[in-house]
Amino acid sequence: LVSSKSTEDIRFMPLLISELKLSKSLSESSDSSELLVTKDDADRILVDRMSVESNPLIYLINCFNRLLTLNASSVVKARSSVLDSLSSVNRLLISYLGLVLQSPEAFIASSDPNSITNEEICAQFTDMMLNNQVPNALIKSLVDRFENDDDEQNVLTESFTFVFNNLMLRVVKGSLLKPTFIESLRALNTLLQHKPLA
């Protein structure tokens, strides 16, 4: 749940880490060099990190991509408790990602003059799709999480309408000779593989 930047640039939130280490040392007698977080801790860490990230969308997608890598690790597969924790973190990530796509202002200070709208954050999501930074597994997870949401402002309807519009605009304005045309068609095809988005 940390930034993908080099360790020198990471904002570690030292107070939170100290608290987690203290909690662990009080509850366990195991080696304290490995800081394991509980499912409850993960929620708090995500919220705290999003509050200091300039772009929570990029942060959450990077977290999801790192989770995919961890889930594929043979070391992780051998530890069912770790897999359970990663599954819980995955569900949290997807829920927060839906909220960020729908209401980014909830995670970005309203006093910020560069505060971003959901249309702008969906445009960023589209750009990340075109740059192969959004795996199909993330789209599937979003669809699975929000397809039965009865809210009128459904995350899938509201957010992916912007994404589809962005992609269609690129296709219409594009040229068969430009790579962006093929990339946009490929992204549209990826979305249309999921029935609730079709």
C-alpha cells in the first residue's frame, strides 16, 4: 500500500507506522522486523494515504497492479492468511476506486484550486487504459463490485459513460493510420467484454 516511488520519496506517515508497530508488539511476540497489517489496518492506511496523494486514482490503480503481482507470487500462494488479507485489501481498493471515479472531490481538498471533477478523473482513467496501465482484472473487479448497485448515480453508469465518450471521441477524430485509433478501439473492446458495460 505504499507508493511505487523510490523509498526516499515515500511519505511513510511515521505516526501511523509507529502506532501499528506498537500494536503489533503488544499483541505478538514474533519478529517485529516484519510489519503485518490487519484487514482493519488496511482501510485506515488507504484513507490516510489517499488524503496525502495528489492523485488518488493513480495511487489506487498502482496498488491494484502491485496486488496482482503479489497474488501471483508462489510465496504468497503458500500462505492462505496472506491471500485472505490481500483479497480484503483488493475489495477495499475497488470500493475506493469506484468512489474516486464518481466523487474525486471527496478525496481532494475542496480548497485546492486545481480540484478535479469526475469527468476529468474519468479522462485520466481513459488515458491510463490507453497506456495499458489498467488491467482487465481491474475492470472486471469494478463491474463485479458495482453492477448490482441500485443507486441512481451508479458508479458504472456515471463513470463509464465518460470513459466510453472519451474513447468514442478519439475513434471518431482518429485516423486509421494513427496508433491512437487502434488503441482506442482495443480499449472499447476491452470494456464491451463486460456485459453490464455493453
